[in-house]
Amino acid sequence: MISVLIADDEQPAIDELAFLLGQDPRIGVIHQASSGAEAIRLLTREPVDAAFLDIHMPGLTGFDLARALARFEHRPVLVFVTADEEGALEAFDLAAVDYLLKPVRTERLHRSVGRIVEALKAASASQTTHGTSAEPEMIAVTLGGTTRMIRRDDVRYVQAQGDYARLHTEEASYLVRVPLSDLERQWADAGFVRVHRSYLVSLAHLSRIRLGSDHPSVTVGQAELPVSRRLLPALRDRLDQTVIRPRP
């Protein structure tokens, strides 16, 4: 089943396309966004297999959004949906698999989904042959009302703030609408480990570790963070896996 995102600033257009996609047995979850910025925020939390992007959205256009998604580790297959034909060349320059004209016809959309399936198969085969991509994971954050992209490997630690999480980098901190527990699960393979109910740290950014004292802690940059007794064994295990040992 293919998970998709529909991004369009007109709700009737979203509803119509969602209805048509819902009739295709190959389509699973359908996410919706009414702007490019909302689409980026959603895709930061919920990666999808394919994105149907309207071109003429205010703020971030469909083309702007496509360029931003190119920096994501999990880049969805792109299909542009528009009322005119003028952007077709630029759409395919952005590696879109299809360019649909409104109003979208059922049989034409069926062929578009087929192209998505083929693109996903090709990407899977390429990943199996050449390994995973070296492109860094990009995260959409908002600061001062402006949405920007930061690299996940620049995040030193994450602090819980209710249903939100604050990402701390060397330069600044950013509040994202994702619970710390979700990031703990999603970022485990990227070297992030939970050390406290309020903190998730990047092992790559640890500069000091004090686990044998009465008050165990780790230091990340200028911040010394507590390590809870409950999570101490799991942290020791993760650290033990990173130790380079000489061959016997």
C-alpha cells in the first residue's frame, strides 16, 4: 500500500483528488496539507511514498516544496497537479514522475499511480544494490515565524516540552510539534539515545560521560544533562557498542 500526501491550497481540489485516490486499491494512507509549509511539517513527522503537489500555492509553491523535499532522507515520489501546462518542463527537471492537469480524470490518475509504483520499485532495487543514501536527514523547523531546514546530525540533544520537543544545535534551539517519545523511536538508528525522561542525546556529540557517580550525567556542548537510573543500563549498552576494541 502506498502512502501519499496531497498538497493544495484549495480544499475542494484536495477532497476530489483524495476521493479518486481512495478508489485505487494500491493507495493506503492519504495525508493532506493546505500549504507548502504545512506539507513540510507533516512530512517531517510522517514520511510518505508519494506526494501530489499543486504548483500554484501561496508562499512555498509546489516547485519550492519539491526542492525542499530533495534534501529529505526519505524523498517521496513527486507528481505535480495543476490547471495549466506551462510548468511541465520544470516539473520533470525536478524528477517528477508525472504531471497531471486539473480536473484529474480517473483513468489518467490510475496511470500516474502505476508510475509511482514503478519508481518505488526502482528506488528499492537501487538501495539494495548500492546501500542507503548518504544524504543527511533534513528537519523542518520554525523560528520567528519562518520555516527553515536544518540537518538532523547538527542536533546535539532534544528536550521534552509537553507534547513538543526542543531541538538544540550549536547555534540555536527549535521547537517542533513532535513528542520526545516519537523522536526516540524514529531516531534510534541515527545514534540518538534516551538518557532521561526529558532528554534525548546524540552519541556523536557527547563530550563527557560520568556514569559512575551518585549523579550520573553526560555533557553535550556546554550542557550537562542528567542520566536517570532507570535508563543507565541501556545507555551503557549503547556506549559499549560504540567502543573500538583491538582484534584478539
